[in-house]
Amino acid sequence: MTVDTDSLRPELEAGLAQLDLEPALAAPLLDYLALLARWNATYNLTAIRDPREMLAKHLLDSLAMQPFVRGIGTLADLGTGPGLPGIPLAIATPGLQVTLVESNGKKARFLREAVRQLKLGNVQVAESRIEAFRPGTTFDAITARALATLPLILQLGGHLPGPDGRLLAMKGVLPDDEIAALPAGWRVAAIYPLRVPGLSAERHLLEIVRTRA
């Protein structure tokens, strides 16, 4: 599948402007989008087929959380699928070291190819189940965009943030029941409404941290 990236550029640049991001990011982001659309035609990496729909629902939706990773050094994107939100965040935040954790072999192959073609020196791919991923180090933050409930994310990946690390979870409508079911030792530190260009649906970022003894 060939993507007409030139026709998508104005919409992406307008969305980047609304998110206070540089228009120069459009070029590498569109390269990623074109690669994703091409692989998706064969490997079914995402249910969204239309590149224009991918632009809002994948790229801009992922980038809406970029202000919240600017001050951190390392991020693990759990169950990243085709690299969302990790790859857009890595493109927009060169100083951020991103580890993409994905157990599906086809998706992990795509991720490695995307990292190679896009020359993303700040991205690593870990082909692993989340609960089995033991990198020997911890992360400043973990994130998950469409993976599971908050309790399950922490059950699977709660060993990955450092003592002062956090979970930055992207959600739609506020999941009050999931918040109420957070496992012992974790609490919601902040809830941020997100405005995603091109999307009218509710989006929230939840910052979840360890409770202090």
C-alpha cells in the first residue's frame, strides 16, 4: 500500500501546531505512518486501515501525552503493538530513551524494521511478554495506551518503574472503577484531560505513582 504523505502533511502540521510541536516533525512521523500502512496491509498490525484516520487516532493521539515525558530519561511502552505511543514520542523527544515491549512476533519484526528505517537511536525493541521482561534496570516511567485495565497493567508491569517511577496511562472516559481497584502500593497522583487534534472523544492521561510508607 502506497500512502500519499504529501496530502496528509498539512493536516499533520496543523495538529502539531495545536500540540505546540515543531512542524519539522511531520516528515519523520509521515515516514513512520507510511511504513505502518504498508506493513499493515499484509500483517494486520492495527485495525485502522485509513492513513488519514491513523494520523489522528494514532500519531496525534500518541503525541498528546508528549508534554508529560519531556522531563524523564527512560520510558517503557508496554504492549506497544505497532509502536504506539512509543515511536511518535521517541521521534518528538530525541532525549528520551524508549523501550518498546511487545510479545507478538509480527509486531516486533515491524518495530525493529521501523527503528532501522527511521534511524531511531533512542529506541530499543524488547520482544517479550510484559511480566517476563526483566531488563536488569528500571524506568522513569512506563506507559500503556490500549493494553488493559489499570490494575492489570500494574500487575504485569509494576516491577518496571523505579522507586520514583510512574505509570502514565492513556485512557478515554475516566475509568473510575479501575481507579478504585488499583492494587495496594499505588495511587493516582494526577489526572490530565488531553485535547487531541482531530478527535472529539474524551481522552485522559493518568499519572499513577507508588504510595509512600
